[in-house]
Amino acid sequence: MKIAILDDYQNVATSLADWGSLVAEVVVFTEPFADADEVVRSLAGFDVLVAMRERTRFPAEVLERLPDLRLLVSTGPANAAIDLTAAHRLGITVCGTRYESHATIEHTWALILGATRNLVVEAESMRAGGWQVSVGEGLHGRTLGILGLGRVGSGVARIGQAFGMDTIAWLHATAASAHALAGDRQGFAQALARANPRPGARRDRPGLDPLFQPGASGRRRDALAAGSGPARRGAALSAPSPRPRPGQHAHPGAAYRPDRYRACAGRSR
């Protein structure tokens, strides 16, 4: 049996489980695949694939070209990059690991606080022998806009309320508990408009909805560059996809942390 561990860019997967106990050949891929053809060429002959979140996509046209594949495992219970209908049709079993949301919630707040306090620029100034270059801002009394209010969004909202923030949320569905938690349910546009940064900040949002669609990392970078300037505080991006190459970060004041699987953008007013 041949097992492939995908997108282990830190090369740590083999240290986190007892892979040696398996009677199998285990191959680790640390670099991302350029396109679907490279996925098929690289993974031909493997019986089991272990996908690291949505870093590699498995649409029907890819799964159909992997005739030896029998098991596709994803870290986490759901993976939007896998065509489950096609996998079922082809006899490929798809399963996932457990998922704890607290790490993502903590990570989100690390990014929000880092962007609010301008920690990236301040740390770079300190390392270069400089001193404080901006005036720190607080969160108390500001508005936190949350796109989605599931387990992660709800946890983020609770912490925002602990900071004394006015929390609003955009939801796919309504629920009494969500209303009680978020305090206000908003449409997508209204939530973003109310959660703008300081007075005088840009309130237009050209093409913002497509920024959250699959494969939108390029549009996110373009919007980040277009929205830079004194009116914009900055951005905190988690897991740009595909993984950026050296020198590809578009904004010198942006905080990046590529250890989660979704991109989050936080704005505070």
C-alpha cells in the first residue's frame, strides 16, 4: 500500500503520528502542486491520500484520473476542495479527523490584535534599531463584523464582547441563539459597511464578495494593495492560497500566518 501526505510544507506530519506502524510506503509532499495535471502525475499509483485541509483540490476530473485511489483522508471533518459526489461514484472513501475550533478562535484574535496594534510594522522597526512608529489603537467601543456565526464565529464574537465591542454578524441562516450572541444580524453589505475602520476610511468595496470565493487569493492581494494608505489600518490574512512564494506578500504592513486553512479579514471601527 502507498500513502501520500500532501502539502506538509513544514515537514512535520511524520512526527505527529506513528506512521511507522503501518505496513505501507509513506511519501510526504512538502511543495504545492502547480495544477491538476501535476496532481495526477505526482499521485498516480497511491492507494491513500492524506490531504491537509483545502490546499490541494480534488474535483471530479482529478479523481477520475487516479484509478488506484481508495481512501482520501482530510484533516478536519469537512473539506470543500473534495468532490464528494464524484468520490462516492468512483468508490473512493472520504473521511476526516476531529476538529477543535478553539485554536482557530485564538488565532483569529492574534491576527486582529496584531493588525489593530500594528505589530508587524512595530516589530520590524524595533529589529531595525528604531522605536515606536505608530499610535496604538484599542478595540473597546468599536464594531466587530463577523462573516458567519458558527462555532468559530460565535467564539470570536464572545471574545469581542469581552473587549467591549459591538458585535454584528452576517449569517446564511437565522437562529435565536445567534441573535442573542451577536446582538445584531446584518446583510453582507450592511455588516461590512458598519465594520469599517476609522472615520474617513474607504467605504466603497468594489468586488469584495468574490474575495471570499475559492481561488480568490489574487483578488485578495489586489484589493489589499488598492485599499492601502493612511485611511486603512491594515489586514491580517490567514493561510493565503496558494502558498505565497518569497517576495509575493503584497502589503508591508499586513500580518500573515499560514497555519490555518481559511483566509480571515478583520475590520474594526
